[in-house]
Amino acid sequence: MIEFKKRLTIEQVEESTELAPKFDANGLIPVITTDYKSGEVLMQGYMNQDALKQTIKLGEAVYYSRSRETLWHKGKTSGLIQKIEE
């Protein structure tokens, strides 16, 4: 089970190996998706805690759709899945 740590100090965020994302008041965090090889920006989206956990678990991008208010597994319908490299 993936658990996010509560942010306590700047050192924890910048220098530790703990994952402590800073979600906004709506429970979202902005994400930028880039091509692993070229660095080209592919899209900007949002993730909530569930989307980020699913992304880590699957190794594929899962976003939160603000318009639909639901998780969106990128490529599940179209076949254009975004695999996570790092």
C-alpha cells in the first residue's frame, strides 16, 4: 500500500527519500508529462492522491479529470498509454 508522508520540514521535502506531495485545497497537484527521450512537453494535467497512487502502482499515467470529476487512465480507451520511466 502506498502512503504519502505529511510534510513537516523543508529538509524532508528536499533531501529525504520520503514522498510528501503538496496537494492544493482541492486535493490536486499539477503534473507535467514529458517525452522521456526528447524532453518535449506532452501535456499538463492534475492528479489527486488516488491518481498518483495508481500511477506509481501501474507504472502508467493516471490523471484526475476535473471536468468529469473522476480518474482518467491515459490511453485506456485510445491505446495511447503513457508509460512512466521515472
